Amino acid sequence: MKQSSEDFYCTRTNSRAALWAGALFILGFLLAFFSPPASAAIQTRIVSINGNYQTTHAASLTVYTGDVISLMADQLDLDAFGNVTGLYRRSEEFIWNTDIRSTDFCAPAWADCAGSNFETHEYGVNFYVPANMPQNVTLTVLNRNDGSYDQIKLSYAGSRAPSYAGGSGGGYYDDNGSFDHNSSLAGYGRWVYINGDRVFVPYSYVSNWQPYQHGYWYWTSYGWAWYSYDPWGWVTDHYGYWRHHGTYGWVWMPFTGSYYTWRPCVVTFYYTSGGIGWSPYWSGYGNGYWNGYSSGYNHGYNDGYWNGYNAGLNAGSHFGTTFVQNNHFTSVNIYNVQITNVTVVNNYYTEAVHANAYGQVLGSVGGVVSTAVTPKQFVESRGVTVAEVPVQVIPRPTAGGGTINVVRPRDAVSVPTEYQQAATTIGRPRNDNTPVPVGSVINPKDGVVTPPRGVGNGRDVVIAPKKPDGTTLPPIGRPSRPEPSQPEPTIPSRPQPTTPTRPTPMPTEPSRPAPSRPEPSRPEPTFPSRPTPSQPSRPQPSQPSRPAPSRPSGGGGSGYTPRPAPSQPSRPAPAPSRPAPMPSRGGGGHR
């Protein structure tokens, strides 16, 4: 059959169309394969909680009385392949609020957080958990530009509200209900998180505050015990240990496990021919200081514990060592008789370390308890009359169902009036519902608050968020605000000098996997409508390079072998091998 010209033309046209269609299909496939994926979504998300940077977070977070929760938000670009890229938005682009009350609202762009439980910092905000917070609170962050938002539920696990009773002539001991360090410390400071550890930062009443200075030593059947005039000292100086941190100053952590029991003190003693000294460190709890040895430098600790290997030369050391002349060791207030001459203290410390004259028991040699004399006889040999002080041992139930002893002298020296006033002033709630910034100094006479230096203009009280690989985020920045000018209160009138610096460890930090979270369904939040101001930028403050310390491997602790009452675990925690001590002393105050 003969094919017509029309049929031939149609067949040829169809063939060309099929070829073109195939070519276009291949071209489209290649373009789709080699082209970057289209963005699936831009999401606002809370990306850092307490310094732990993750692109996902759990739906809820458990919080406690007095906690300060550090938060950072960002917008994330989620592409079609599931890759997540942070856009690193400035903190001024977000607005924060909770459903506690309508005024619990913070807009960093306007520096508008007054009357709320928020304060701004260079990465976002701090949220101050209030006393008696509702059981479940929804915290929301909203992007001002596109209205996208993220939420997290705060689950309150608070203890009873603080009494704010302050001190009395006989001391600050809390005898109500079960023993709970959270309740006993409530109102006297705040709890922050450092590398996952929850630590207590006291509100001070002097700018140069440090542990084991405001109070006195007394001899008991348990050894040399410390009686503190600090309203928190009856807890912190006997049931846990102090560290010094570059951001927060002196911080306290409770003992854990079988170590959680009363101890006469938690220090290392030093001695020379002319003086007796101590620092807030106890070798019997070696594992508690492990972060200071293996990775404490990366986590911001600058107390110089463990001597360390390759010292962190960019961190100053705050050793917290106090020295007094021999005849002042049993004075009724160490703060008034401490040696303030830095050179003398340095020389005493160096002499003690070189002579192995240190340990957790006064009179020890290189950390080994002397069998020749008791700690009482050691002090008496220096011309000091020592009488044993009877103590009361009061078993208290704990929140976990166990018991713990509270030990106090039967005839304690009355707490000086100025310290009673400080306890009452520090613990008093504020009238404007605005939280006192963590680490502040509160004048005991008039209640005037002096925030840590730099708050609002420069140095913020916050730890830079770290990614799982250990890298630290640079500051995002926020609008600068005038720093309040207020006189620093002093009580009593004796200055505490700044001290030299020494090296500390600088190891690496372990990485941790990010948790996954389901995307919750939630209602749209509402916020007040405000004009969007310009967003000023500010330079990042430069950090001076300073050397930091080394320290003996000796001990700290009580004073002598206990007889009855509070149980004391005898097993020491393992300590890593360390180089020989490098005795150049550091000191330091509260900040």
C-alpha cells in the first residue's frame, strides 16, 4: 500500500516530538540532580538551652526554684533533603514571652524586659524561674519579621518557697521539714548550668566575697570546723564544694551519692612558721574536680585545681587562698584579720607548697596526716589556747527518703548585726517582679543592687553556646544600654586585694549527640504590636590574655578523725596523675 505524503509528514513529526520530549526529560533530570535543592522551609527555633547548641530540642524542660535558663533562638533553613543550616539571626529579631502573666514579655530590640522574668544577653535571653511558678509554663519565641515561632514547655519541679527570714543571733540553720539544699538556699542566689552541671551562684554583700572568710574556726570532736556568717554558708561549706568560674565567679555544687553528708569544712590547709592558710578545695572528692583537670578550662573554670599539664594561659586563676597570722586563727571573724598583703600571702603559699606543709588535716605533711600531733595540738604549739566546742547533731530526713545530719555548735558566737542585715536584705523579694541579675552585689543597708560588671553594656553573665563538635559560637550582639552607676557596698570595711595569676589546664571537650524532638501542635502566640527600631551593632569586647595557676595535690576537709555522729565515707575518689606542683599563688574575689 502506498503511503501518502500526509501520512509520511505526520509520522516524521511525531518522531521529532518524541525526540524532543526525551531530550527535555533528560535535561530536566540533569538540572534537578545537579541543581541545589530548593528550601523546604524557614523555621524559627530555640537552638541553645543552657549553652548546649542543638538544632532540635525536647518538647519540655524540667526547671527548679531559682534556676536561670540561658536561651538562644535562630532561624533554620531546612532544604528538601533534610539538611539544616542556621541563619544566625541577631537576638533583636526575636521576642520572648511566657504565659505566666501578660507582662512576662521581653523584646531585646527595645531592651524591653522590665517587670518580666527575662534579661537579655549577647546570644538571646536568660529566663529566671520565679518562686512558686505554675506547674507547666509555655515559653514562646517569635520572629518579628515573619511571625514564625517556637515553643517549649517548662515543667516546674520547685521546692517550697523560701522563708526570707534571714539570720538571727544563733545563726541561719533551717530546721523546718526535710533537709533540702534547694529550699535552704532559695532567695540567696541563683542556679545556672555549666556543661550540664547545675551550680549555685550566691548574691553577695561585698564585691570581693569568697568562701571561708566571713566566719571563724572552732575545734570539735570532728576536727577543725568552720562556722559561717554567710546566710548560705551553713549549707554550702559543709555539704558540697566551691569552684571559681570565669563568667559566674564563685559557684557551689552539692556532693553526690555517699559523699552527700555533713563535713566540718571542705578545704585544704596550708601552714608556715608565721601563718596558717586554707583554700576551698578537698582532695577527698577527686572526681568532683575532674572537669577542672580534663576539660575545665574549656568549660570556663579558672580555679587552678590539679596543677594541670598544658595550662590555659588565657585564663586568670582564682585560687581563693586565705592566710592569717598564727595567733589570729581562732579569731571570731577571719575577714577582719586576714592577711591582705598579696606578696606576704604569695610567699606563705609558696613556702608551704615547697615544704609539703599542706593537706586536708591541719598539720599534714604532703597530704599525709601527722601521727605526732593532733590538729588541736598543732595550733596550740603556736601559742593559741584551744578549747573544744560541744556540738549538736540533728538527724534530718531528706527529700529522697534518707537522713542527713545537721551539726552546729551548742554555744556559737552571735552572728554580727551587719551579717544578719545582709541575710535579710539579700533574701527579700523585689517589689517590681524583676529578677536580680545572677552574681549581683546587694548592699545590705539599702538593698541597692550592683549587677556584675558589663551587664547591659559589654560583658554579659552568660556562657557562649557550644556546638556538639565543641566549637563556640561568637557573640551575636544586642543593643547597647547604659550601665547603671551605683556605688559598690562594703561590709565590713576591709579591702580584699586582687591577686596574681597562674596557669590552668586546657584540654578538649567531649561532643554529645543532639536529641530529637517531635514538632508540637500549638496555638499562635500573641504579642504587643510595636514599631521596629533600627538594630545597632556593637563591637565584641576583647579578652585580655592572662596566665593562670598550679596547685598541690594535697587535700582539704575537716581536721581530725571523727568520733560519733555524722557518717563520713572513707573511700577517696580516684585522681589522675599530675605533674609536680608549681607554687605561684592566685587569689580572687567573688568576680
